[in-house]
Amino acid sequence: MTHLRRLKVMQKIHGSGFFFFLCLLPIAYCLLNNESAFAQPQLADKIIGIVDDRIVQLSEVEAQYQQYAYQATAPLPPDSKCQILDQFLTDKLLVRQAELDSVHVSDDEVEQTLDMRIRNFANIAGSIEKLEQYYGKSMVEIKDEFRDDIREKLLADRERSSIVKDITVTPSEVVQFYNKIPKDSLPYFNAQLEVGQLVIMPAVNKDVRAYARQKISDLLMRVKSGENFAGLASSYSDDPGSAEQGGDLGFVNRGEMDPTFEAAAFALKNPNDISDVIESKFGFHIIQLIERRGDKIHIRHILVKPQITSFDIQKAGAKMDSIYDLIQSGKYSFEQAVSKFSEDDATRENAGMIENPATNTTQFETADLGSYDQTLVPATDTLQVGAITKPMVFRTKQGETGFRLIYLKSKTRPHQANLHDDYDRIQQFALSQKQVEAIEKWLSDRISKSYVFVAAEYKNCGVIKKWINKEQQ
């Protein structure tokens, strides 16, 4: 197996980079595929690996394998469970070294990661309530059960990063890496695009904003005078998703809402407490706490959203026309215009470039671009590299009308990998290979100084042999 193929296998098993994803919940596969999971015979749990004073259980490997099997688009390699055990053993050793090196992971980091993973699994299960129902435990109890696992995973990742942090590859090493790949093993890349945008949104005029502020203030006074909050929300709230339910947003967790709104909501202490008027990116709110359950809250709100007028839209369109003319005349490059004028926070700090959420890069295949925003595909179909579209009207995910210029930074044709078109990708492959080798060298040295046990049924695995000393063979 060539080293490029080996890297691909490792990335398929371990994910992007070094096995960052941890199967947090042992019942994750049950949540993903209830019927088939419950139909499988239950295995008696046992210890299948030990590193120093840390153990790996069969249930951990099986749960991770089922998670990968569910996510995979093709059959997993035959030695997948061996690869998974190898990574668990590696993580245990990394955690031990992290403790010796006094590596620190803050409680806030643990909680943020735990919240994120819990939310992911709650989405798979259908809701937080369904996840709690499955476990027969409250969310507080579920988090208590897995907090230590998350802390260990973060420690392992941090120690791994410290081992490879100073590793780089020179241009000559990239060329050497590429030249060692057999021609018939070079990957085939689909056409890719890099797309940027400059966004202008209509600004609410001050009179309309003042009117909205006064309206929500009047509603707050009516609530404080004893009128029913839910009734007022049904009649006056501009949030169509919750108005029909009397403004009820259900139970929410930290990190799920606009930061200003969230801070005000979680500051409420007792049921029926009412916030002051809060301004978020959506408009003006008042919030009522219904119930607090552990670290989540049940709330309702009333939203008064300042309305954009046709005059505001025309004004924004005229501003965009002027910006377009400035770029076309050469007074500003696209990047300079983005920095000076764009109102899209997500892309302004990235020279206007749109990031592909699937890869965390600015590269999109056409299918990915369509999934991200289907209007970008026809906009870039005939656009020349380095050119911008004329001002275009578009709607945000929140349904707001705005204007944008689309910029095509680069576009490649489908092709087999080569140094001219794909240097950055090949460089990353070469760097990953060098990092893998550094980790393997570190492991070899560290294993020789550690107590290691591996269950008999795994001793014939190729990737596990490095863990077995002569006495165990």
C-alpha cells in the first residue's frame, strides 16, 4: 500500500486529521438506527487493552465501529476494529503523557465540547427530551457520565498537537512526496471553485427603529401591568415560528441562540421573571422564563422587528451600484471593497471568501456549492475567473432581502492530481504523512517504557503489533 493510500485509509477510519471525532455515547448507534441495533446480539463487555493504568473495553471499540459504519458511504476496511483499538490505546498513552507534561484543559473547554456533542446526538435522537428518555437520565446526569471522557479526549488531542506543532514540509519535500506516488494511484479531483461575496443589507431608518422600540416598550408595560404574556405574543410577535404557540420557544441550551438574547434569557432566575427590552440582530425582544431545568431553560418571547421599507431597499441597491462601479473602475480590488464595505460578518474577515462547511476550506465542488446556496451555481456558471457579477438581489436564510456581488476567485476542471494545480493539497498530504511518522516515532519510544496488555484476539492485527512486546507474543 502506498503512503498516499495509507493516509486515505487512516483518514477514512480516523476522520480528518488525527481521529478528532470521539463516539461520545455508547448507545449512539442505537439512536441512529434503532431497529437494527436492538436486533444485534449483545456482547459481554471485557477489557481488551491496557496502557499503564488505563483500560480499553470491548464496548468502546464496538460503539465506535458502529458509528463509523453508519457514517461510511462504502464498506469499512477489514481491519477497522484493529485501527480503532490502536487509536484508543494511542489516546490513553497521550493522556498519560499530557498529565506528565502538565497539559491543561479548562472546565469551559470541556463544557463547550460536551454541549456541542450532546446537541449533535440530540439532533440524531430527535430532541433533548428523547435523548433523556432513552437514557432514563436527566441531561445533567448524562453530562456527568461523559464529562471525564471528553476531558481525556481533549487532553489527548492537545498532547498530539504539541508533538507535531513544529513539523513543516519544504517545497522539495512536497515534490519528493508527489514523485513517490505511482501515477495510477494519484487521486482524481472534481472541478472546484472558490467563490467570494460582498454583501450590503438595507439599513432600518431611525424613525422605523424608534417606532419598533416604542412598540416593544409598550408591550413590556402591558405585561408588567398583568396582561397575559402568551396572549400578547400571539397577537403582536413578529416571530412566526413561535407566535402561534404564545411565543413559546421550548427548552433551550446555551450556544443555541443569539448571544445577546441568550445572555438576557439565562439571566432570568425564577419562573415568570420578565426581561427588560433586549435588542438582538433579529429586532427587539422581551423574554419570559417559564421553567429552569438543570442547565437548560424553557422560555417564551415577543419579537418586534423593525420593518425594512422600499426606500431602505432602494438606498441599499444604490450603494451597491456605487461599490460595483468602484471595483470595475479599478479604484478598489474586490478584497479591498469587501474590507471597506461588506456587511457580512462571516466572510468580511476572510477577504469575502465563502467557506465550505463540509471541508472548512474555501474550495467547493459544484454539488457542494449548490447544497450551500443553490443560487450561487448559475451566478458562477459563466463568470470568468477574477470577475464579479453585477449587483444581485438575494434573500438571507432568515428571509431578509439584501444585495451582493459574487466573485469567482478560481475554478479548476476535473483532473488527476498534479503539482501545478494542486500544490496546496499535495503539500497537506505530505505534511500529514510527516506528522503521522512523528507520532509513530513518539509512540515507539513511549510504548517501550509502558506496561501494555492486548487481548489475544487482536494480537494478529498489523497495526497492533507495535503494542506487543516479546513477552506477550
